[in-house]
Amino acid sequence: MGAMDKAKNLGEELKGKAKEAAGKVTDNEQLEAEGQGDQAKADLKQRGEQLKDAGSNVKDAFEH
């Protein structure tokens, strides 16, 4: 996974955490749910990138 992708995913996750916290403080369930959704989306992206990296590593192992 590229450093830029990691940074984007981390930024999205932090944004989601901030939204969730703001939703809790203001008792705004919709904002809290959006924050949780943003975090879940960032997590899925991170896992997808990890799978791509793992696939690339396996491919490289067989080429050498």
C-alpha cells in the first residue's frame, strides 16, 4: 500500500472518529452514524489495500 493511500485512509478514519464524537456530544444520532460509516469505509479500503499488497507479494515470490 502506498504511503499516500495510507494517509488518505487514516485521514478518512480520523474524520469519521471526529464526526462520531461530535454526534455523541451533541446527541446527534445521524452525525454519529455517519462517523461510524466513514470509519467502516476507511477500514474496508485499508483491508483492500492490504489484500492487494499480499497478492503482489505472493506473485513476486513465484516470479523469483
